[in-house]
Amino acid sequence: MVSNLRSLASLDVVAHLTAGPVLPHRSATGFTHLLHSRYRSKADLAAYSTHPTHVAVVEENVLPVCEDIMAMDWVADLDSPTAAPPGSAMRLTLAKPKEGAAAELTETLAQVKLSAPAAVTQVSYGENFSPARAKGYGVGLLAVFRNLEELEAMDAGETWWSR
């Protein structure tokens, strides 16, 4: 499944795509795998979603073995390359903001992004624009660390977004 998902990175509309297991003791949602992908525009994401190769991989390799699927889509404002560097570790934090609080939460995340430590090479966040596929999650934050050791070192101390 993971190899077939990773093969979708070759589609023209994909700016970046990787897939792999979630560290089990870190997932409060119960999900076991993450597909992280980036697109140049919402139109490219829409084209990817309906692309025959993507549809085939999902139907033949994902749905037969997955009990549940969730998707979060937000517009990322990145000051760095689209792809996370090889060997990176990612932390995805999802939130279900109270009604009307998503904008306030994303403003707070803008400050979090500005205060990210050097161990974090990329931060993207945003309000989900695909609510039907997100299981109620309305806002996401993705932090990319240089490696798993730096993510774990951050875990050993205070996380920068909890200050």
C-alpha cells in the first residue's frame, strides 16, 4: 500500500508526496499511516483527487486494507521548499475548534510558526477546506523536524507551541 501511494508522487500535479507509518504511541486518532502531499493549487489537488492513477491506487491498494480514512486540506504558506528533506520527521497536530473559533486558532498558529525552534525546518497550518473528509477536524498544524531524534528531544522537554 505504502509503495503504491508513494508512486503517486510521479503525477504532474503533485508538488510533493510521501507516505509511511505513524509512530503508534503518538497517534491519538488511531490512524496508522499518513499520506503527506502538497500541490501548487486547489485545482491541482482536485485534479489529483480524480486522476485515474490515484483512483486506482486507492481502490486497489488502500480501501481493501484500510478500515478508515481521513483527509485534511489547507493552503500552506511555506517559506521553504515544498518537499520535506530526506530523513525528516513530521508532527501533525489536528484540532476541532469550537464553532466560530477557527480563525482565532489560525491566528494563534501564525505566532507559533514565528517562534519555531531551529529543529523545526518547516511549519504549515491552516483551516481545513475539505470538511466532509476530515472527521470534524477543522484546523491542522504540520511541523517538520530535521530528524526523529530532534522531534523526540522536543518531546522530552516543553513543546514550543505550549509556551
